[in-house]
Amino acid sequence: MSGHGDTNESTHLLRSARSRSDAGARVRKPSMVPSDKDRSVTHARGHHQYTLAERVAMNQYQSLDYAVVDNELLREYQSKETGWQHITKTFGKWVVCLGIGLLTGMVAWGIKKAVDNIQDLKFELAQNYINQGSPYIAFLIYYGMNIGFAAAACACVLIIGPAAGGSGIPEVKSSLNGVRIRYSLNVRTLLTKSFSLVLAYSSGLVLGPEGPMIHIGSMIGNALGQLKSRSMKWYPAVMWRYHNDRDRRDFISVGAAAGIAAAFGAPIGGVLFSIEEASSFWSRQLTWRTFFCCMIATFTVNAMMSGPVIQIFDTGLLTFGFSRNYLYRYPELLPFSLLGVIGGLTGALFVFFSVRLFKWRADKLHNHRIYRFIEILLIATITSALCFGLPALFSCRSVNSVTPGLPDVCDRQAQDDTLERFLCPVDQYNDLASLILVNPARAVNLLFSRSSNIFSLGSLAVFALLYFFLATITTGSWVAGGLFIPMMLIGAAIGRFMGEITLLVFPNLTPAIDPSIYSLVGSAAMMAGFSRMTISLVVIIMELTEGTQYMLPTIFAVMISKWVGDVFNESVYEHMIELQCLPFLQAQPSQLMKTCTVEEVMAVDVVTLPPVVKVRQLLDVLIHTSHHGYPIVDPEPGDVLKRPTFRGLVIRAQLIIIMEKRLFTPTTEGYTRPASAMPSPINQEEGPRIGISYVDFCRELAKLHPHAPELKEQMSGEELEMFVDLRPHMNLSATTVLCTASFSEAYKVFRTLGLRHMPVVGPSNQVVGMVT
């Protein structure tokens, strides 16, 4: 959208997220934009200022068409549609959701098994050489495998699928907000992401699989929901009903939720995550299908992890033991709240450093593949050296010094507290190595263990600082990886540290202070601090740990952490969206919009078309403009002034198909009924048929088509002199807004309905501008 200049985020996003090439022709007032030196990289919500270069970069993106094109072709089809056809379409959506859940669960299982096997082999080989008295050879094996996997993970992204880097959550959020991002959701990126994730996670880099699983689930939803290939020119006829942006958006939302459900074993949390964080548009029917898909994804992972047995076991990431007699004391809500403050501050600090490092990479390394490759090798080297070297500085602890949890505590994971010997003799262990030189999932289990006296305060502090540093430098590098597990580990270490301090301050309480509860609350606080998730995060933590007894302190910590973090900056994903110049429309308009009218910000000099237009004229409009929406105008019958009144809206894709299929008429008469008549389903008595059905037109919309200049070269002189009747194709229910309307109200309509074009009309219904 083009319009008058201001530096407010939401106003600019409404202009830029629906690219200027969609409809607007000229900005009415010059924009006042800041330079890079005049603005901060991180900021509180609503205070971002886009530079001119960023605005230009955002204009390369196109919007998705979520609005239903209510034209005569659709009305004819609906008048003939049977109840059985409607049932089969609805049933087909459930079948697709079933497929998304099954495939997402299988991919999650494959990634987990591959990573577990590789990491177990790596640590076992290193420990064997340590036991043989060859720690240097052990380090070389450990470092060699880490550097090899990191190099392969980076090469996958750089060479095969550049869109597969990072977590993919910013791209998913922007896509579901209504922006077309090339290559971000295709099958090639899906395969690259999966392989890069396995290799990167196995390399010892401080990252996790949960964020990429959201992206992987979204790509699976896109692939199964669309089930077509433009490069191979394969368009299954059975899927034509779903080859539109609305259904594509819904299947991507379902896939994102299934990714979370498969990664955490949290079907309800997956649904809430998609509603709260990922999706910009939602419906009650989508809730049912998403919950069904998440249930299937979770069941698939559990079934495959359990193996070929009749019973299904809970094989989630971790389980938090519960007590029959002791939860926590009400005074402990104060340290739990303090953990929320610490989580918010630490999360905001992480966002501050990681976003600035991301911007430095974008400015200095983006166009140099070799530098990006060298950087990941350097990060892998630093990570391997610190993770292998720091535990050697810590003294050994006796295995017998570990105090089991309370006898009334059902602590299933206490059976899995396998402590790492590292350089220690038999019956002793290295507490820092038990957190670093193991699979991260085991480290989380150990931090959440109800047993006490496992860690020294020094090891917990060093682990939290080390992981914070490594997560900061790893985030944004060119490998697939997420942040949920690293942040959970940092928060769990901070929480356990505070729990141990509290236990030292109050040693004589009966029952004693349980540091594992603080670890649970700290992990939730840290995850909220960097992501600003609330409801979905609490539910995910509860489903993940089965710790519903501790929901109240978890809610306290999560809400406080979000409030504290919001004082300093937005979530890391919001900042990544801005730094990648991905257009995004916020749910609510800004305060500044309330002082503006639509007339002040609309694009002017909109290109309009008459209901019946000559082919040559229409091709010239398509060639010489880059707009994607064209209002149809025609004077009212009997209007002496012949003022062009808005009749409907037609999009560029429709016009291209009309040109390619030669849907022409030899005269300007077109249909025999007057243009002002209320359209009704087409039949032979109303005039000549247009030569294409609604079904065939929808199938054509899903395909690739030549550009307007190519079409003009293919046409004969006789065809160029023919006419096109646009009335059967134009959207008769296009949403318009008065030029005197409040811009904030127009923003709400535009955002809520998921529009791509909103014509602005005057008092007499004449087109005076366009909002895109």
C-alpha cells in the first residue's frame, strides 16, 4: 500500500505487507524514513522504524489471495453443487489432516532416532578412549565428528536449500499472515531442513529440533494440502478444490501445530501454539481438524518409539515426577516470581545480543557463502573446545553423594540419571560433563530430576553462562536449528541454581525445599522470556512434564517473564521477521492510525477497467503496470455525468488465464443483459457462455502461465481487436471502504478478512484509491 509517510510500524506494514505492486501507483506524500544510524535494532513493541532500504526490500514480496472471488462462475457452480460434493470436500480435508499428522510424526521419530544413535555413538567412542587413558584422542574423535556434521549441515543449506536455515518460524508466521515467500515451504526445502537438522543437532551445536519441526510440519501441510508440482507440471485433478490460498493457509496452520505436538508430545499445546503464535486467521472448524492432526502426530511418535508392542508407553521428551504429599509452599511463590523476572531479563538480553549478531551476519556475510561456511566451522570449534575442556576444570563427585528424591515422589526419570564419569575414576562423576557431554534431552531430564545434591552451584552457573553464550552465537547461523531446548536448559539451570540457594538458606524445613520444582519453573520462565509465548507455553510444559500440580507457579513465572521482556524488546521471532524484511500485519492497529483517514494513506491513480475491454488495451495494461488488482467501473444507467461507478474487482491471475484461453467476444455487447443487472447463474437464455467452467478456471489458477508480453506475441492481429467481457469473472462481493473512514477501522477489516485489495470509494461509489 502506498500513502503518506510516517514511521509507525503498523501503518507501514499495511503499506508494505501488501506490496505496492499490488495496486497502488503513486505515493501521495513523501515518506519520512530513518537511516540505519537513527534507529535501534531491537525495540519495544510498536517502536520499530523501517529504513528506505528495508521498505524497498519488503516490496519484493507478493500477497496471498485469501478472499473468495465471488463471481458468476462461482455462483453457477454453487447452484449446481450437490450435498455429496460438499461432504467429499470436507471429508477430504480430514483425510489430508490425517496424512499430515502421520507424516509429521514419522519425520519427528526419524529425526529423533537418527540424532540419538549418532550422539550415542559419538559420546561412547570418546568415553572409551578416555577410559583407556587417551583423552586427547577422545577429543579429536569428538571434535572431528562435530566439525564434520556441522560442515555437512551448513553445506546442505548453502548449496541445496538456502530457505532451510534457522528455525523457520519467522517464515511460517509471515506466510500465515498472508505473504508469499518463495521456496520457504517447498519439498526441496523440506528435505534439506530435515537432513540439516539431523546433522546440526548431532554436531554438538547448541540448538534444538523443536523450532524446525514447526517449519517441517508446515511444509508437510503445504505439500499434502496442495499435492502439485509446478516444475513438473503435475496437478492431480482430485485436489483441485484445495488449490487455493485459503485452504493452503489452513493446512500450513495444521502442519505447524502438528510439528509442535510431535516434538513435545503435546497435542493441546500444538493447537494453542498455532492459535496464539503462528496463525493470523482461525476458525472453529480449523480447531477441530488441527486437534485431530496433533493427536495423530503425537500418537504416531509414541507408537513408533514404543516399538512393535501392544501397549503404548509415554515416550515424551521428559516426565516430571509428582509428589503425593508435597507440592510447594505459598511463600515459595515469591522466588518463583523472581524466576519470572530473571527469565524475562535473561530472555530480553538474549534477544538483544542474538538479533544484533543476526544483523551483522546479514550485512557482512550474506553474500559470501565461503564466509558463512567458515563461520559455522568456527562456531563448531569453539563449542567443541569449551564443552570438552571446561568439565576438566571441575572436580569429581561421588555417585553415593546423590540424595534420592522423597520416597513419596513418583520419579520415573530418576531411573535414567546416568551420570558421566568423563575423567573421573569408577563410582565418581563429573557434574558439568553430565550436562554438556550428553544428549540435550538427557541433560533436561537430569536438571528436572527429583534427586538432590547432583550438581554444585559452580557447575550450574558455568553451564547456564556457557549455554547462553553458545546459543547466542549459534542462533542465526546457516544451519537448521531452533531455540526451545537451549532456552529450556538455560532456564532449568538458573532455576535449579536458585532452588539450591533457597535450600541452603532454609535447610531445616520439613519437607525440604525441592530444587527440581525451581528447575521446572525456571525453564518455563526462560522460554517465555525469549519467545513471549504464554498460554501455549504453559500447556506445552504441563503436557511435556505431566507436572499439572505445578501449573500455578509456572503461570506466575511465564506471565511475569513476558511482561518484563516486553519492557525491553519484542520476541526474537518478531525481530527476525523485521530484519529479514518479511512483511507482517499486526493483529491490532497502532494508536497513530486512529488520527488518520483512509484518504490520507490510500494509493491514488488506480488503474481501472471497463466491464468490456478490447484485448489489445487489456494486454497493454498488464504489460505496463505491475498491479495485481484492477477495479471494474461503469457508469450507472441514466447518469448524465457518466461517473465511473465501482462494479467489482478482477485480479491479474484471472486476466492472464482469460488471455491464454482466448475467452474473447467479437463485439462490445458481451452478455445481453445490462451491466447494472444483478448477476445470476449463467444459462443459455442470458447470453453466450464464456467457454470455461468454474472447476476448469480453478485448475488453471493453480498452474504456471506465461507473462503478458509473451501472450501478446502469440496473438494474431484479429485476436487483438476482439473484446473481453470481465463481468463473469469480476468479484461481485469485493470489500470496499469509504475514503472518509477511519484508517484504524479499515485496518481491522483488511487484517481480519485477509484481504489483498480494498478499493476506496467516494460518496457516489466511484473509485478514488486503493488499499493493498
